[in-house]
Amino acid sequence: MTRHLSSLAFMENFSTKLELALKNLSMAQFPPDARRTMRKFTSTEVAALLGVTEAYIRQVAAKEQGPEPEIANGRRLYSLEQVLELRMALAANGRKKWMNPRRTGNEQCQIVAVTNFKGGSSKTSTTIHLGHYLALRGYRVLAVDLDPQASLTALHGSLPEFDYRGGDTLYSAIRFDDPIPTKSIIHKTHIAGFDVICAGLELTEFETSVALEMRRSGGTGFLLRVSQALEQVVDDYDFILMDSAPSLNFLTLSSLTAATGVIIPVPAHMLDVDSTAKFLELAASYMQILDEVGTSAHWDFAKFLITKFEPNDHPQANMSALMRQVFRREFALELCHQIYRRSRCADVEAESL
């Protein structure tokens, strides 16, 4: 029997059609010169972000001790840049030294890998929400998109001068031949203090290049590529968050080697928990190999994070109870509130909701 449908023709035809349709839609809704902007914050919201009372914010504004807010309909409105300026001014000039959360002295930048090879486990959502949360509270955050599908990149809108087809991804900094400086591929976003390293299809080339390098040299030097790239910018940030692809490939292994901490998002469903068990089993086999060759990874912490949780769903509640029993102190639910305070993650015990 002769099959009439050419796989090559099908893939090329519909990839071209879909790309053109999405491009037209993007051009209609988001012109090339469009840039996402951050909304302004009321004095009530500023007080909540800084951990003070609204009366204190009004007092600061009345004494002109901080940036001058915009007045609209009788309300004071602050940009995020002004909130950050106010945070630093109050920390430097007053008794509120705690208001500046950025690391000092010997505190190290936390490099956190958000990983699980089960697709749809909310790795990207976790990375984005955690990164935004930390940036709003004054930390310097770099999000690294390690997924060729580039969802984290796309969710931050049109970034100035970014073109993944032009080699503007992490692969440019970790390739074996003529890597470029990591700082040259970092992009500012519309959120002050939140930068990104974008992703694109060229990240898949790392898998091929590693295979060729291992055939040539026979070593495990590829495991240090991500670590070496991030080391160039580690002094500029308090947190570096890595959004991994849904696979345990060479790039994911390299990111786990670079990490100081790991978050494993797990939806409270049987199939997702079963997949996570297989992920841990496979990862353990790889880590054993790394131990044997002397390139083992050591972390400050590793936490499991339940995602997509509906407490009124009986099967999900049962699965959540199972994970609480198994993971215990490695279980993290209210992640943003209970982990990450001045980079001392290892000393924090996660509590339940």
C-alpha cells in the first residue's frame, strides 16, 4: 500500500502557515514598536510591598523624602522604579535597614532550577510568578529560559532587540565554539529588577554539540557550561531562576549542576506524581554516574511544589496527603512566603498552607 501523505510536506506546509498566521495576529494586536509597561501602584499597595503603613508612606511623601508620586484623582501613584527608589532610600537613611533585601557580605546568589520532565507541571508559571514576586520585593532577579518552546520568553512580550533566530539565546553563551559574553544576551523587561535570558529553537543544538564533544574528548565538561555562563553575571543578581525544558537532557543536567537549589512542581494527579517518580529515578541514575566521574551536584535545598491544586477535589486531596506523607520536610506549598529570605534558603523549613 502506498501512503500518499508526505511527512516533510505536511510539516513544512503547516509550520509555514501557522507561523504566518501568528505573525499577522501579533502584528495586528502588538505593533513592532509596542512595549509592555508596568502599571502604577497606589500608596496602599506601596505600603504593602514595603511592609509599612499607608500613613507612613503619606508622611514620607509630605516631607518630600522620596520620589515624587503622580497625583491622579486625589491618589498618589508610584511607578515600580519609584517604589524601588523609595525602598533603597528608606533603607539607607532611616532605621529600616531590613527594607533592602539584597544580599550583602558573604551571602551568595541563589541559582534555582525549576524542573520536572512531565509537561504541563507549571514549571514556567512557577518560574514567572516566583520571579515577579521577588522583583516586586526589591530583589535583583534573572530568569533563564532553557525551554526551546520559549514560553517564558513569549510571556514577557516583545523584548527590545531580541531575535531568537539571530543567536540571542543562552546557547550563544554555552556553545563550545566561540561563545559570547553572557551579559550580551540579557534583556530588561517591563518589571524593574527582573531580567531574562531568552530561549529559541537553537537551544536544541546544545544536545548535538554535546554528543560531538563527548565523542571528541570523552569528558563531562559540558556539565559546567551553564554554570560557567552564569558565573559571569552572578554578582549582578540575588536570584537566578532557570525554567527547564520538560526533559532530562544534557541542558537540564547542566542546569542542575549549576543550581544551588531545585524546585520540582508536581500537580496533584496520579499520572503527574507517577511521572515525577520516574523522573526522580532517572535523575538518580544520572547523578550516580556524575558522582562516579567526580562532577556531582550539591544543593542548598530541594523542594516539591504542588501546582494546579483544587482542595475540594477529593482525588487531588488524597494525592496531596500522599505527597505530604512521603516528602515531609521537602514539601513546599507557600513557596514565596516560606522560602527565599536574603538567600538563606537552606535554613528555612517549609510549612503547609
